[in-house]
Amino acid sequence: MPLPARRTPQAAFQHCLFLLLMLVTCAQEGAPPGGQPDTFAPYVVNVMPPDGTIRVATDTSPVITFNERIDLRSLVDAVFIVPLIPFKIKSNWDGDEITIEFEESLQKDKTYVITIGTTVRDRRNNRLTSAVVHAFSTGALIDQGEINGMVVMNQRPAVGAFMWAYNIRMKPSPDPAEIPPDYIVQTGEDGFFRFTNLSLESYRIFAFRDQGRDRRYDISRDPLGVPTRDVILSEEEISSGPLWFQLAVRDTVAMYVSATRVVHNRQVGIRFSKAADAETAADTDNYSIVDTEGGDTLEVLTAYRDMPDSTSITVLTAPQTLGRSYSLTLSNLRDYEGELIDSTGNTTRFTGSSREDTAPPELKTIWPANRARDVPLRPDIRFTFNEPVTMEDNAVSLVDTSDQIVAGTLAWTSPTTAVLRPDGNLVGNSQYTIHILINQIHNLADQQLQNSKSESDSISYLFSTVDTTEYGMISGLIADEDSTATGSINISISNISYRNNTYRTRIPSPGSYRFDELLPGRYTVYAYRDANQNGRFDFGAVAPFTPAERAIVYPDTIPVRSGWESEGIDLRIRP
């Protein structure tokens, strides 16, 4: 028998290299090169015990099988089990099957719900197209209670918000910052949520957006929604909804003075821990400045909340004495939510200055802006200055294309903001000019308005009014299912297609509403019942529990077209 031919060293090396490349290629995971990328969503093939199973053993370990390997990291924040019970997730070698191992025995005669959220993904980042909800019971029956509703924030659907439900028979005063819930779900892409398989009990539900992604409610940063009512499920009413939630950050710490700065010998700036209420900030009776040595009072001439920094207030005083120590106390000052300033943080000190006010006043903003288009026919022309100023009668004027002055009324809405309102409607699709005479506008130190654009003694701004043939309309009916409710209904619509222009109206009771003179675009519609008639939406409180005011957002955006009326946009406020 002939002996096999011997390989040369070079041939042996090439043979080994070939085998190594084959080994590496075969060991690689994922789709082979070439062809279409994997864009198919994973899905659940099987769950054991099956959905609806009763008399499940208290030591069971549910098994969930997917059609393909799952990214196990995506399961960490995607699997919810209620009632809450600690558990671990283990995977098989192929990664397409997980086992849920409970760290303690299940309760007897209890319905459990496993929810697998849409954040579960495969190795190609394809996600589940819809959540999987699976229920089983350790008793002879499966609970059938249901609660559904919607969560919004800034009048938009709140996607992925946590919904925490508490059995208030067992937890009569639930606080999501302190007490874990009995049931958990999340909102979907449309902001809607749905609890299923609830026991027939009384529930209080809170909504929040988990900014820290730690499955906990952080009162300092997570926007929270308080319910408009508690829910009672019974044999007669096994389901309830829709409930409605509006999210907002709840800052329960009272406002306090955080810093004080002397600008010059007639001006003091005060910074607060949160935004101040403009009305109480402008009341000079809320300020007391006393010389700490002699006890003399330093007069407060005017005060106002700064724009746009609503956490700062400017106080103008009589001339201060250089080096003198002053104590400033604020009383009856409220924050933007109407809460009083903290009585332990309402006093500050500053040292008097001899520095004169040498800076001229500035025009910070004007509306409409220069060369603005589609301005309404009855605009409020707003001038905002960096400090209080005085204007002579003809300091500002509005003229048309014929250089004729448009009659109007000038009013001050704050010490730094003036509004010029035309007495009648302007002409549509026309150009107008705002003239400002800088030598007729002075601050309290009698310094003339600064013209940063040129050395001219006047400033001019142009704008064009809207073409009224472009206008569309929105109309509809608002009903309230609570026949005993009182208070007007505040309605607002926002054009999300065009700079988020917002229009508001108020009707005294349920009935018809209508918005005319709307620019084309897509609009959101929002309404709430102002039960306490304070002119703003009240978000409610966790403790002591105060229900939020009832409100509603139209579920779809409304298209507005030129010359057309979008009618039948009806809203129903639930109890």
C-alpha cells in the first residue's frame, strides 16, 4: 500500500488556516451575510400555566416561550407581575424560553397577572408589537375586574407612564412616594391604560412618568397624575372607566428666598426656590425693608416678577444708604401654585449700595416680531422692557400702509410690560408698522430708551395681518356626565402645525362651543371643569387626598382647512 503523501510546511499551514476560518465562521451568531435584514417582531408562542388556569400551585414557576432568542436585558424593565411579588428570571440555553421563579410562595385564592411589555426585543432590536397579558389563579376563580383610562401631559398622550393601583380597603391612605402599589400597568403609545383581572374592591390609582427609570416615584422629578375619583368595583359594576389623568411635577416644598443681589442703590433682586405668583409679587404691601441698626423703613416703590425668569423678583426702593444693613421680609407672597412662602425662609438681608443706575432701559421683546406674518386682526401688541419705564402719549403708535395712525389704547399689564390694543379690527392681508420714539420712553432714573440697532431716535417694526380667506373653524358640544357638577368649562385648542398657537374660551356650563378665525393646521382640543372657579386647572393632591379637577382631551388631532368648519368635535367629561 502506498504511503500518503507528506504535506509541505506551507501546505499544512494553509490547511490549518482553512479549518480555523471555518470554525470561526460557524461559531458566529446571527443571520448569514447577504439577504434582507431581520425586521420581524418577536412574539410569545406559549405560556405555562395557560391563561385562565385556576387552582395553580403556590410554588409554581411560570414558563414563557418566544419564537426566537430574546435580549434578556430587555426583560428587566418589561415584566410586571401583580399583585407584587419578588421574582427572578432565568433563561434556557437557546434564549427563547424564560422561567419566572418567585422568591416566596404565591398567596392562596389569589389572581395573578403577568404582563410582558412592548420593550422586550430580540437580538436585532425588533420589539413586541403589543403587550402580552396573562392571568392565572391559585383559587377556584379568576378575578374579572377592569379599570381603563388615559394619561396626558401638556395635552399630549403620555406614553409609557406607570399606573399604580391601590386597594384602599387595605391601604386607606396610599402615597406612591412611600407605599408600593397592589397592581401595575403602563400606558401604550396612545396614552391609554387598562387594568384587568382585578379583585372586586375599592381602588385609588396614580399615574407617573418614571424619569429615573427605577420603577419608583420620585416626588422631586417625576410628573404625577392624581385621579378625579376613587373606583369601586362590584358585582353590579365589574368595570370602570375611562379615568383621566394629567401629569405634573409635584413640588411639596414651600417657596423660600434662595439669594439676594443689590443691583444699584435703588434696585434689589431676589431669587426664590420656585416660580413666584405674579399678582402677589407686584403687591408692594408684601415687602418690608428695615434698617437693622436704626430701625428706619426703606420705602418699596414697586416690585415685579422678572420675565422670563419667573423665579426672580425685582424690587425698586427709595435711595439706599451705603454700607447700611437692611432686613427684607416678605409676607403673603405666593408661588405659582398659590402656596404661601415658607415663614422660615421669607427673610433675607442685604447691604445698601451707593452705585447709581447708569444703564439705560432696553426693549427686550416685542410682539408681533419684526416681519411677522399671519397676525390676527385684533392683536395685543406687547412691549416688554428690562425695567419699569414711563411713556409719553405718542411714544408708540401703529400706522397702516397709508401712514395713517390706527386708533388704540395703551395699558400696562405689569411695571415692565405695556400692551397696545387697536380699537377695532385691522384689515386682513395688509401690512402695518409699529413706531417707537425712543426719546419719549425713560426709566425711573430719567434715562432714555436704548436703541441698540442704530443711532436713530425711532425704532420701526413691520408685520402683516392674516388673509381671512385662510381661516377655518372648530365647533362642537361639551357634555358633563355629572349632573350635580358646577363651575365653568375652560376650553383650549393648540395648533401643533403652526408654532403651537393656542386659543382659549370659556362657557358657563355644558353646551356648544366654537372657535373662529383659526389658521390651517392640526389642532388638539382640551377642556376642564373649573369647579372652584380659580381660572386654572387644579392637579389635586396625594395627602391629604384631593381629587384633581375633571378634564378631557379629544383623542385625535383635528385638521383645520381654509374656509372649512371642523364641526362635531364633541367632548364628554366623565364623573
